[in-house]
Amino acid sequence: AQTVTQSQPEMSVQEAETVTLSCTYDTSESDYYLFWYKQPPSRQMILVIRQEAYKQQNATENRFSVNFQKAAKSFSLKISDSQLGDAAMYFCAYRIEDYGGATNKLIFGTGTLLAVQP
Amino acid sequence: SQTIHQWPATLVQPVGSPLSLECTVEGTSNPNLYWYRQAAGRGLQLLFYSVGIGQISSEVPQNLSASRPQDRQFILSSKKLLLSDSGFYLCAWSGRGKGNQPQHFGDGTRLSIL
């Protein structure tokens, strides 16, 4: 069964600095999709970035980028030039392919709480 | 554009009372729909998902049930709430088929059982 592990329950970063959040996963599939979601204190879940396993190029969205290491089954999130608004819980998620892709279920890690210090 | 509505935002219920949380999606048709529960300080646990009207799959045995009476409506219910049902409940939708389609979440319902 697929699992997602986030080994850092909490992280802290100074404003304007860079921080990397770790995520590892376990799967026997060769084609899959990975996501990072952000949950600020408002509790709304916001998609940050997504990565297709068949793409070697790491995904980038403005200040957010990933380091996708397929062989190591690692999917870390790098936040550059951290801002106070980046403070949130960050969840890594793995998409399960089921029924030919019909269901699009996600398996989430337990999250990393990021604090941004002014 | 697509939007997802979930209500109520907050609910306080006594043990043993019934529950009904509603979720609706606008701007898309035939979405996949999901109910998650998030316990305090924990990750998201998938409770139910649905690929069509009347089609419900349960991920974990529990005191809750789900129904999908219309294409874009997803309801989470209980006949008798337990203390352990307290938590933050999130509804989500996604497109269907292969690809990097993400799930889009509602604003959630904070449920407290007294």
C-alpha cells in the first residue's frame, strides 16, 4: 500500500530566507502524481504545487519549487524568500490510481507546521 | 469557474444527536467527491468518496455515512454522534480521469461534540 511520510512535525524559517520541507513516499507504481497542499490557520486547503512522476524536470510555482527524486521516492518542497503569509501547515500527498484513474484518491502525510519569524 | 460550498462552518452537537453536513459544487459536472476528517494536529483521513450519483465508497468503518443524491451534492450524515466524531470535516472535488488533477477543497466544518 502507498504511504506518505513527513518526518518534520514543525519547522521554522526567518522571513526572506529559504526553507525545505521533506516528504518521502512508498509505492510500487511507476507513474503517479504528487502534490503539496498548504493549510493556513483559516483551515482552507490550498494547492501549492504538483509533480508528475514521468517528468524529470522539477515543478516550480513562483517562490515554491520541488526536489523530486524518483529513485529515492523523495518529494521535498522548497520555499524561497519566505513571507509571513507562508506560515501554515503543509501537507504532501500522493495520488492513487484506481479504476483506470476514475477515483483520483489522495493519500496525505501528517503535515509539517511551518512558522515564519519576522 | 468552479466553486465548492460546504456548510455549516461550525457546529456544536450533543452526543447521540444526528448529523448532516452538506457540500455542493458549481461550475463542473460529474465530479469526483470526497469527505475527509482532520483530527486536531493530524493529517487528513479520507472517509468517503463518490464517482457518481448514488455511488459511495467507504474508506474506514465508522459511525458516519455519506450520500450523493445529485451530481454535485455530497452529504455526510450520522444517526447518533459519538464524542470521537469531533473534528474538522472537509469536502473536496476533483475532475475525473488520469492526469495531475488536484482535489479542490471546501472551507470545512468544525464539529464539536459535547
